[in-house]
Amino acid sequence: MQFRTVSQPELDALDALIVPVYSDGTAPPGLAEDARQTAEWVAAQSGPVKTYTATTHLRQTENGATRVVVVAAGRREEFGMERARRVASAGIRALWLSTARRVAIALDVEELGADAAAQAAVEGALFSMWRPEAYRTTEEANLLPPLEEVQLIVDDEAPDAIERGMAVGEAVNWARGMANAPANMLTPTLLADAARQIASEHGLTCEVLDEDRCRQLGMNSFLSVARGTDEPAQFIVLRHAGREGEGYDLALVGKGITFDSGGISIKPAEDMHVMKYDMSGAASVIAAIGAIARLGVPLNVIAAAPCTENLPGGHATRPGDVVTSMSGKTVEVINTDAEGRLVLLDAVTYVQREGATRVVDVATLTGAIRIALGLHYTGLFGRPEGFVDAVQRAGTLAGERLWPMPLSDEYRDDMKSEIADLRNSHSRLGSAIKGAAFIEAAVEPETEWVHLDIAGTGWADDDKPYSPKGPQGSAVRTMVTLAQRLAARRS
């Protein structure tokens, strides 16, 4: 699917024209008069509708008919990049099950500017072109239109904005595809192979540490999770050299549990099949560093994804066992279903020893964050306050909502063991915060660190404006935007 900008499309040559119409009944300025009148007429006939609802009208011409897809865009004064993404996606979704090949999307340049409007439309269009039915064999699985070209109606050329939109949109969809894969089709080894492919495509350096190498490095916290499975653990490391010099300006760390049964502390059977998505953090950081490299962001970035299954077995770690982490801190394993923090503890240590001064870790870490924030906000923890604010601003710009959570000494004290330095679980009260406090134990005093708990936002139980229910590719946009903003600050 190709994107290009046009000042005015040839309507007779299009299969569909997507137009946002605001709550006052007006379409964006800059649209051809006949297209504007048609869109506003369709909106008037539809009456009040929910925002992002799409209404389709066939515009008859001598050469046939063009679909005019009118998307309710809400109040114009509230229109921003996130709404622009959702409008573009809702418009494309209205074309599912159609044969549309050439489509144009009207942009509101006055509200957003040409670059922001174009990037948002590209991202939204790509988001809508992902479906979860990857393993169906029936014809009903082919819901997506065979789109070949999407025209963005704007007077200015915006090649950089289009490339940014494509890099981010395709990265998010890649992460979705990984999280959607069943555990028998995405083992740690296969996820490592996928990371190697990303590295090859985008000029990254890829290294995969096997269990022997991890053992040599002292990653016993990570390896304790892998003891119950026959699948070999894989510690994936990707590096982007965006500037000259040593060290890493940013490290991205993602939890890669390709299936989580809970281990000996086994989970209830209900909805356990969804635990294939417990590697969403790993998929997101791999996708994000791929997009960062594709865009040539002038930073040195390292990504680490500790990947394993968490299963019960004869050699599985038992509640009460004590292991020594890469940092040297000892950990009493209270609950083997609190495994994500065990693998992240070593991964955070690893990237700091590689020279990272800023760390963002991403994980489907706790069910507690779903209780606290529901499915609409990612939990945001970290230090210092300035870096936490920077990540939150990046998320806002990227269209992802992050909510700052407290992290104080009371929670840190709760994670101290009576027989070891740390324990990986305490009580259910404040457990999302305690999970973050446990990971923080590996963070050096001078390191800037943020933990993103995407257990609520990583998987949607219902359809969203630009995605069907299922994996969402959470935090990819935030990490790419953060890297771009850090690079801009350096220049």
C-alpha cells in the first residue's frame, strides 16, 4: 500500500473518498466544493451520530460511482492528531469487505498542519489494515480491502511525515502480529528469529544470548523462570548506532514471556489462552527500535528482550526458592506467577552494564494495573520526575495515554525479603506499584528509569476505533516519539 499527497484528487478515479465532518456539520477546508457538499449532505442526512461512526454514500458520476465515506469527527476545536488517526482508521474500516483499491483521505491542515495531519492519517490507515484472523483458512477471513494507494488531500508535500507514519504504523502492526501468534507458533526461538529479521531489514545489530551465556553473566533471576519449560530461553539484544561515540542514550527493555501459565503458582484455566500475549513488551521494544532505526534517529539505542515460557515442570522454580540476580541481589521467589519482574530485573541490569543511562521497560506485568486503570491508560512509574514527565509527554504526542503512579519507600520496603535481599511478591494491595518497586531495585542511582505496565492496554476486550479486539501494540508509538524528542534535545 502506497501513500502520496495530492492537492485535489480525481474523484472519478477513486474507489472511495474519506471525509471527516465535525459536529457543526462542516467538512475540513481545502476540499473540492462538490466533495464538500456531498460529505456535508451525507452528514446532515445521518443526523447526530457517535464520534468515529462512518456513513457511506455512493456518489454517481458518468464513469460510475465513488463511495463517499463520512466519519463523524466530533467538535472541531477538539480535533488533534489522535482524532485524525481515528478518523482515517474508521474510514478505512468502513471499506472492509469492499474491493476498494484507490482511496483519498481529506485532512484538516488548518487544525494540525500538513506534516502532523499526514502522519496521523497514514498511521490510522495502517492501523485499520490489521486483522487477527491470521490462521483462518476460510474465505471469510479476507475482510480487508485490496488497497493499493491512499491519497492524502493536502497542498504541501509531506514525504518525511508519510515515512514517519509508515514506520510507526507498520511497527505497531508488527507488534500486534507477534502478540497475536499462539505460543506453539511463537516460541522464544521463533521470536528471536523474528528479531533477527527486523535487524536485517533496518540495519540493526542483533545478538541472541543463549542459556549458557546468560548463566555466565549471572542472569539467574531470568533463568529461574525458564526452568519449567523445554523451550530454550533466548535473551535478545538489538542495537541502533545512530550517532558516533560510545554508550546508549536510551535502552528499551521488554518482557518476553511467550506463554505464561503461572508456573508452579499456576493460573486459573479461564482466559489462560490469552497469556500468549505476555510477550507484548518484548514485541513492542523490538518493533520500536526497528522503527527508530528505519527513521535514522540520531541516538544510540539498545533494546533487550528476555524471552522464555513460564511453565510448571519437574525442574521448575518453586515458591520459596532463592536465586541470585545479575546485579548480585538475592531474590526469594514467593510466587512463580510474578515472573515478569524476575526477567526484567536481569535485563535492566544488563543494559546498564552495556552503558545505558536511560531505561524504559515495558511489560504486561500485573493484573492489578487493569483494576487500577482499566483498559484505557498505561501505568507509568519511574524516576526522576523530569524523565517520567518526558515519557508521559511523548505518550500524549503519540496518542497513548499514560497515568503516573506513586512509588515510595513504603512499597520498596514491602519487597524486602526476610531471608534474601528481595522477594518477588508481597500482597495484592498495591501490587502494581510493588512490581515496579521490585524492578527498581536493579536501577542504579544515576540511571533515569521508567516502567510502563501495559497489562491493561496491551490487549483490548472489545473493538476500538482503529483496532479489533485483541493485541494493541502498546507503547511502540511512545518509545519512538520519546527517541525522536531526545534526539531533538541533543541537537
